[in-house]
Amino acid sequence: MQRYKVTLAYDGSPYVGFQVQPNGPSVQGELQRALKLMTKGQAINVHGSGRTDSGVHAYGQVVHFDYPTPIAEEALLRALNSICDDSICIQKVEAVEDTFHARYHTSGKRYIYRVEGAPFMSPFKRHYALHHPYRTDLDRMAQALSYVKGQHDFESFCSTHTDKTNFVRTIYRAEVHPGADPSSYYFLFEGDGFLYNMVRILVGTLLQIGDGLKPIEEMPRLLEVRDRNEAGPTAAAHGLYLDEVFYLSAEDRAQKTAQWLNFKKEADFDA
């Protein structure tokens, strides 16, 4: 068996999320369907760097799987792209050591959230950006984002449906930038890990601050109170993109693998 690390982009619109679910098609399920065709009926489990919700997109999701026979990286890339739905594009295939794990060996991730502020939403953007047709102040949001950077307890910005008990994460970058169109802009978040719905709740809160509905100082207060009910709404899924996944060095992966083998529950690990 040869293990492969695969980087892919996908349009999340047709899917119930990355993970296989009984209520509709998933990105993981589509990859496993393609691999089953390639192996003439052999089931292959695909492991992702983390889950994305229904409608969430990815520029750089990472998965791994074990293929029953060695195959050239370029040949595997071409085969998967020829079989997978057009909403998925395999960008890179790498043969890796059999201890590599797409989820457990991550060192961080970067997310982008896109917003369209035009009075009327373009039909070509409706599945790929949040429509927020208000006079939002980017400078106010940038000031609020300065409080997000660093190590904090983000319980106020985590869904109550999470199974996590540790809400401390470190954010290295938290920015807002004008987009390609005059009415558009996007948020960028980069950190060592993210909680369930964390980026979307941050965006929902920042938009309230940008609209003048909440003061800039609301952000440090929310970090202090650690109460989801105090933060803003969860922004729509279709504006969110998993941009890139970062990985530990080979030496650090070996140490992480040894630690991983001491645990039995996947819930003990952060995505």
C-alpha cells in the first residue's frame, strides 16, 4: 500500500459538506467513489485535514489515502480529475510516508471569507460570497481584528454544538482587505487551529461592528466573557473558503504520531 497526500479545490455548493453523510453527496464520498472505480471495486477510505460544512468551498483542502498499488503521482492526479465531478479539481498529488496523517499532522490553516456589498447581488456570485448591501466601515473592522490576533479563549466564537472542551487557539493573521470589485471585500484568518463555526461567527460579529451596531471594543469584551450568546450571528457558509493547510516538519510529525497512538478518540485532536 502506498500513501498519497492530495491537495484539492472544490465548489462546496453541490455538497452537504466534506464528510460523508446520509442526507446527500459529499466531497469525501465523491473522492471515494472515484477511487473505487479506479481500483475496480475496492473501497478506499479518504481522510481529510478537517471537515467543511455544507456550502463551504476550498482552495486548498488536503486529504490522504492508501492506494493498493504504487502509481505515478501525475497518473493519479490525471485519473482522479477525469473521474471526479467537475466541482472538484485535484491540484497536487504526493507520495508520502505511511505515518503521514492529513488531519493529525496539521500545524495550522488559513481561511478566507468573501463579502459582496453591492445593492443587488450578482447571480454569478450568489453561491460564492455573502451579500451584505450596507455601508460597512472596513477601518472599524480592521481595528476590531487587531484584538483577535494572538492566543485567546474563543468560546464566544464557537458553536454550542461542538464536542471540544479546550477553546484556546492562536491566530497569527486576522485581516480585512478590499476585493477585486469596488463593492467587495474579504476577511483572512490564519492560525494554529479553528473551532466549529469560529470564522463564520467572527465574521458575523465583525460585520455588526463595521455597520456601527456594536462598538469596536466589543471584540475584546467577547473574548473575555466567553459566551456564544453574546457574539454576533453565524455568517452564511457559502462565503467561506478553506484556503491552505499547513503541516508539521517530518521530525515534528514523528513526535505527533507517537502522541497520537496514545489516544483512542479522534475528538481529542483539533482539526
